[in-house]
Amino acid sequence: MFLKKKMVDYDVIKDMVYTVEKDRVVFRWFWPFELESVFIRKVRNEEELDVEGFEVDIRRVYSREEYKVRECYIENSREIGEFIYAVYPIVEENGEKVLIDQISKNNRITVSERKLNIYYKITEKKKLLSSIKKVHIEVESQILLEKETLCYVKNQGCIPNDVNDGFRFEFNRGIQAGNNSFRDIPVGKNEYVEVFLSSKDYEKTYNLVKRKGE
């Protein structure tokens, strides 16, 4: 369908915004009057958006008339995490359909579609006159998590505020779907432990929710 693709140094599509409504993402953008249709692409990584590097799926071509009727573009999705959406104008030149990308990248927007909650609880066990106490960590997840997803941090005198506020430790195994227990972690009597997502990249996919200990 498309025999030519090219980059331009001016904006055709711009002012992209979105809202997430349950299992769908609603997009709006400035649509020039003379533009008849666009191609909409959804990817995980920006490298996949090279205009020369993919084939056009006719099912993701969206017309001006469709946009006018809905006053938006709606993407139904139950996927988890962060995605990049790009809207490519389709124009006709010398009788050929041409797909346009924009150097400014104003035809692109990053969307956090859906996050999963990870629940955790920390319980301390102390013995009178002992110089140490033992910490019990419970983690509940809906899905299997890589070992590197979570970590716990130990700090002297107060509860850690973030992943760099104290000594950082990995869990000794991955997190299974369901309930997970990590028992009898020894710490000093004046030390405190907190659980964190191990990097900001995981914050795009997961919400870490603390439950009160017993």
C-alpha cells in the first residue's frame, strides 16, 4: 500500500494527549484539515519506530472521518507497562501513498497503560536483651517476578526512605505468583528494613503497596 516513507522537519501531527480509562487508552491530537488518514503504531522501545524499519499494518490505519465521529482514537488494551504510540500522517504524492515521520517527534507520546500491585508486609521479632532481631518479609504478587525486581534496604536508627538510604540486599530467590515468605532475616536491634522496587524502570510496571505488620 505504501511505496514511500520519509522524514519531515515540520509538524503535521502535534499536541498529542491521552487518558487511561480502565481497559482502554483514549488519544487526542491536532489533526490538520487536509489530512485524510494516519497510521498508528504501538511499541515498547523507541528504536522500533524507525520509519524505514517496519511494514504498515492496514488494520492500524485510522481515517479522519473515524476520528471526527469519536472525537478521539481509542486503543483497547489490557497490557501492562509503558508503551510509545506514534501517529504517522499518510499523504499522496504523485499518485503514491507516502508515510511521514516527524523529526520533532511531536507525533509520539509515551503511555503508562496499566500497573500491577505488589503487596508486602514487614514483621519484626525481638528477644529481650538480645543485640539482634529477626525480620519477616511477606510479598504477594499476581505474577511471577524476576529476582531483581525487588530489594530490601537495611538502615541504622530509622526506616530507609529510598533504595539508596542504607545497605541494599537482594532477595535470595524470585517472587512466585501468590504469597511469598522471607523469614528470619537477622538485623541489629537498632536497624530497620524496608522493601523497594530495585530500579525506576520497574516503577513503570508495578505499584509497591505496604501492608501493616502484625
